[in-house]
Amino acid sequence: MISIKDIENAIIKLEIKNSAVCIHSSAKSFGDTIESGIKGIVDAFLNMDCTVMVPTFSYDYMQNPIEKYMPERNGIDYDNAFDPKCDKNMIFHPDSPNITVENMGILPKCILSEPASKRGYHPINSFSAIGRLAERLVATQTPLEVYAPFKQLIDADGYVLLIGVDLDRATIIHYAEQLSGRKLFIRWANDQNGNIIPIPGGGCSQGFIHFNTVLKEHKETFVGNSLWKCYKAKDLVNSCKQAIIENPHITHCGNLECKSCNDAVLGGPIF
């Protein structure tokens, strides 16, 4: 069994105690049971005075596109973008417990269910946090400022921690895309009045594994069978931003039919 102490020791080894940490994770990667289950991971980080931020995306709130918010080069085939099962009455609120677990994983679900957690305000791509800096990290997120939590993470001298997953799960690289000059893709959701509004966000991330050749400066450790890779958020974003500027194709997943990657390489939507 993996103990809470084992996780605390990993936090100390990675030198992220007392820090803000954005975590992307795979519970299966540990290869063993964890003391107190997934909550044991959360407890270990809180014991070390870490603030943990996780993506808590929920695609249940996504609406079908409307004509005035359908730019060209938007990483989507509009002919196949309409979902007849879309619930037009879905309105997001930060107090909502909804999360697309099959995409996010059980650690984000666990954190979102904690009474002390804070959730940002983005109908589709919200981030949630728990710990001393939780409010600071997510409070500035809005439907139009989807990656504001990453700016706060960088300002807090925070980290990105990959637990048993690779860089294709590192949402912060979409923020690097934005800073490199790319326009974020537009999707659609209801505002608080039930009116459909444009919601910016990222696209395909499968090609982000190419940044392994760029991001040499990071720390690693194992917890059970789970490889933990830890990056300083500021350095990760700056390195990825520069790599995208120098070689826009670095983010491409390799599938020549991927409209998301093809449009991103060209700079994103045309407004």
C-alpha cells in the first residue's frame, strides 16, 4: 500500500512543499492501493501546505453553435458540430458539482467534492483548487479569461505536476499557445441569463508530447509505479511559448486530418 507519508516524501523530494501546484493525474498509474484512497493524495498535499489546482471541465454545459459566433478556422467541422442531445437549459454556476469524470479523472472529482474547494467561473473549462491559495488561483477565471488561473499560478511561483501522465494532459500549454499569439478556439455555452455566448478554450493536445524535447529542466520521482514529473509553471510556459513561435508545427498531433491542429498551427480562428 502507498501511504500518505510516501506521498508527503515525494512532495518534499520535488521541493514543492508550501507551493501552489496544478496537478494532472492518473490514479491507475500507482499500481497499488493508496492509504485513504484518492482523498489520501489530497490530504498529503494539504499536510504539506500545498494548494492543489485541477481542471474540472464539464462538457454537459456546451451548447450548439450559433451563427454570429462561428468564425472561420475554428478547429471544428461546423457541418458535424450540432448535437441533438444538447440540453439548452444547462446553466453553469461555480457551485455546480458537475464534472466530466471520464476525461478529468477521479482526483479532480474528489477535490471538487471537498467543501473547502473553490471553483472558477468558466462553463466548460473551469479549474478548481483547494488549500491556502485556492481563492486566489481561480477567482479571476471568467468565460472570456479561461486561462486566468494559470497566470495566477505563475504569479504565485507555482508548479505543474504530472502524476502518471504525459505532457498531452498539460492544459497549461494551451495558455502558452495563447501567449505565443494564437487565438483560442470558440465553443458555446449559456450565460447566467440563458443566452448563448462564445467561450474560448483550447483544442487538440495530443501533440504536446513533442515538448518533451524542449522541457529538459524538471524534477522526477516515483510513487509506487507512478512517475511524477514536476515543472516550474513559469519556465514551462515560457519555453513552450518560444518553441511554438519558432516552430508552430510542434503542437500538431500528426494526424493530417485533425482540423483542430491544422487550424491551431495557422494561428486559430479568424475574427
